[in-house]
Amino acid sequence: RLEPELCEACHRRGIKVMAMVATLPDAQAAAAAGADIIVAQGGEAGGHRSVDGKPASPEAANVGTMALVPQVVDAVRVPVVAAGGIADGRGLVAALALGASGILLGTRFVATREAMAPDMYKKRLLESESDATTLTDAFTGLYARGLSNTFTREYTASGAPVLPPLLQRHAAQDIYTAAAKQQNGEYFPMWSGQSVGLIRDLPGAGEVVETIVREARAVLATLATSG
């Protein structure tokens, strides 16, 4: 949870504060605490849920981007950035239509030449569809969306307890390290949002930005002429 004191300390130093949230109450709390920008993270997003602590279930704090963003836009007076399930210009236009001021991309930038993710991770992203992701706490002890693999399936099936976050993360670190060295994605955490189904190439990061802007302009032009 964003503390007002932290915002004040940043503002005194001329630093802008951006807070990522997954629920409307958290967005309102972050704005009240002094956040300059709110990132509304829909349930489609890859990686950890942007919540305070661990929800009671993986489905908690899991509102879709299409529903979450306009609610947050209506509730706060600072710019809102949309995140979750967005990977192209169509997603940018949709986010703007919902009232967002911009978008935040994660999975799309993992699948770029500059990303430091292992090659097997990038390859799996290019091969996967949107239904390949799962919400799991097996890797870190906190719920996060990533590509389903042997580790997530077998850990769940085993009934083994999930340790508190820091302990769970370190308990299997040797497995993740070995999997990375062997380029074995079956035992390595590969965070991914549901936008993975839209990703089929491995461009440079700059090309991603240029392509999204070009696609968005084309979509807006089409909408303008078909209205």
C-alpha cells in the first residue's frame, strides 16, 4: 500500500509517483495518498497481482482490464494507465476509449531482442496462446500469472504447502537456476499475460513502440471514416 509519507518525500525531491493497482479501492487509496499516476492492472496481466499482501484466492483482485480501467478513470483525478492484455495498437486505442491516458506493456517487451529473459522463455512466448497462462503461487508464494509448465502443474497436484513469499521464492531457487542453465522452461518461472496470444515475433523494443503507434493511428483513421 502506498504511504502518503513516501509520496511527500518523493514530491519534495521532484519525483513523480506512479502506483499500480488491481482494484478500485486500491486506486482510490493510492490517489488519496498522493500518487501522480495510477496504473490499472487488469486480471489479464502477467506477473504478480498489484495488491497489498496475498489475496485469499487467485481469483481475488482479478477484475479484467476492460471493466477496471473505466471505473478507475471515473474514481480518480490523476492520469490512469491501462495494463493487462495489451500488446498492439488496437489495445492502445481501446485503452484510450476507456479513458486511459496511455498503456503499460509487459509481456510484449519480454519478447524483444533486448530483453534479458532466457531464449527458451522468449521462444515459449512466441509459441503460446492466451489459454497457456495460469495464476499460481508455486514460484514465489504470491499469486502471479505466468505460463503453465511442469513445475506449476506438479506442485499443485502434489498438495505440497506454499511457504510465505520470501521462503517460497528461495526454496526452489536452485531449480530455477539449473533450469535456466539447461534452457528448460518446464521448471522456470515465465511470467506472461494473456496478451501472449497476440505475440508472434521478436522485434526490437523500439520497433514495438513504432508498430503500436502506427497500428493505433490506422485504427483511429478507420474508425473516423466508418463513423
